[in-house]
Amino acid sequence: MTKQAENKSLQKLANLQRQHKGLINLMPLQTGGILTDAAREALIEFGDGYSVCDFCEGILCSVTNPPIRDFVQELLPQFLGCEVATITHGAREAKFMVMHSLAQPGDSILVDANRHYTTVVAAERVGLNIIELPNSGHPEFRVDVDEYIQFIKKHAPKLILLTYPDGNYGNLPDAGRLGEIAQEYNIPYILNGAYAVGRMPISMDEIGADFIIGSGHKSMASAGPAGVLGMKKKWEASVLRKSGKYSKKEIELLGCTIRGVPLITLMASFPYVKERVNHWDEQASKAQWFSAELEKLGFTQLGERPHRHDLLHFDAPALYEISKRVRERGYFLYKELKERGIWGPQPGMARSFKLSTFAADRQQLGFVIDSFKAILNKYS
């Protein structure tokens, strides 16, 4: 690389900006992670390195200034409906921690077919046999948790996991019923609530799970990466076991997890997040209304009906037909929406697309609906 080219590259790094800042945000990975004003202030205040560790005595979750101990040991367990909680680098790391602590290579884990890819990768990293419970297929892709029973009898899994909701269709299977099944067969039950914790009311204890996993950057208004893990007290000694040489350091957490910006924004947003879950009925109603309006345009909502989550997936045959005859192909939809101040469907996707109504109000969503109408009329 020439000196001129190097300087040009360095200049790019010094002037980073987001293309989608200020747009109506329908991006499923982002709508639940938009920072609060308090989190933005805390981000600047604690942005330098490990600034949350100024008064650390060796255990991150015991730091009192800032009040990490109160957050992790008191507030999080109450919020998650669990006995013990900790913070992780994300939901995927939390899943791996549990699998690695409770199972051995060659053991089996039973998961739903709507699982996130990181569930599989985490299990592969541990060396587990992955047994998938099929969904009902197109168009609803439902998971019937009662079908776990026959797979439990056949495969004798060491662990079972349910995705609640899944990131593709926003389906909410009967997590409580699976809790009853898990207890009946005495199998540890992991609930992956990456798109639930922080968006909607949810309690590990009421569901009957052994573990509950959340994502700070997906659903708890924090910078990423950040995750939370709640568990029953009986699993603490296994999952949060300490190093033999460094007695303050938890092995599965590699001593400490998120420091600095991810943790401090997770904490700063928490009062708002704790309150916003009380308005989940409004969120679900808004998503159902939006879905019905898009279906009037010829789109087909995939997933459960009536839909009970803000994550939505649509088949859009009319948009696909347009994409086959325009120069931009599938990218035309991204371009048209961006020009109208809307960010959501993945660039390049037109045949089907996912979005989330969580961060937009009804007036903004009305504008989105009108924008889809305008796009269809433009190419008709």
C-alpha cells in the first residue's frame, strides 16, 4: 500500500458515519436496541476503555461504582424471574456457556427448527448432537412443543432449547407447556428470549425454564454486544464455577464479560426497558394492524396468526416480479425505501422480507404503508 493510499484509508476510519441514521427504523436487529437518551449520555461518560472498572476488586458483577452489583444481583433477577443472573457478550455466548457447562461431547441437545444459527454453532462447538424438532412448514412455521415428548423419548437429550420468539417469523410457541414437559422428564430447559427479554413481559420462573437468555443490543436498548443470562440457583455452581488458580474469576465468562460501553448503556437504559414491557399489548396490536394493511397490498404475512410479536416476515410476489425487470434487481426495494426515509428490509431482498414495527409509531407506520403503495404504483 502506498503512503497516499494508507492516508486515504486512515482518513476514512476517522470520519465514520451511518448511512441510515435518522430514518424510520424497521430493521429487526436494531429496533429493540435503540439507545435511550440516558444511555447515550452514559456512553460518552464511560466510553474510555474499561472505565466501568475504576473501582473493581476483581469481580465485575460485584462493582458498586457504577452500581453493577445492584443491577446484576438484584434488578436483573427480579426482571427475568430467576434466582441468579449474569451478563454475557451476547445471547450466543450465553447459550454456549450453558451447553459447555452441563453437557459433554457426544451428548444430544433438542432444539426447535426455528432456532437461531448460533444455537447450532454453539452446540457444534461443544461437540453435541443436534436434534431438531420440525416446524409446521409454510406459511405459519409453527412449533408444537408437545412434539418434544416423542423426541425426548427417542433421543434422551441432555438439554432442550426453545427459541421464543424466533428471528425469522416472530412466532411465540407455548413456552410454559414446554416447562411442564421439561420438569416431567427432568431435563434442563434453555429459553432463548433474545427477541423477548426487554420487549415483552417474560418470567423464567412462570414459564418453568432452567435458563433464560436475553440480548441487550437486540431488545434491551443497549450498545452491542451485550447479553444477559438468568438461571435457577442450582445451576450457579456449574455455570458460574470459579477458576482454581484465580478464585475470583468465572471460567465460562473468561474472568469478566462486557466492560465499558455495552454494560453501561445496558444499565442506563434499564429503567426505561423495565417500564416499556408493560406496554406490550400496544406493540402486538400495532404489529397486527400493520400486517393487515400490508396484506391488503398483496403481501402475505408468514408465521403465526393472529400474530403476537413485532417481528414480521412477508412474502411479496408483486415486488419480486418488479425485481426481475429492473436494473437494480432485488436492491430496488431498499433503494426506494431509503429515498423515502425508511430503513428495514435487508438490501437485496424483494421476494420476501422481514421487518419490525417495534420502534415506529402508528403515524410512521402509516407513512411506510403509503410508501409501499407508492412503490407498487410506480412500477405497475
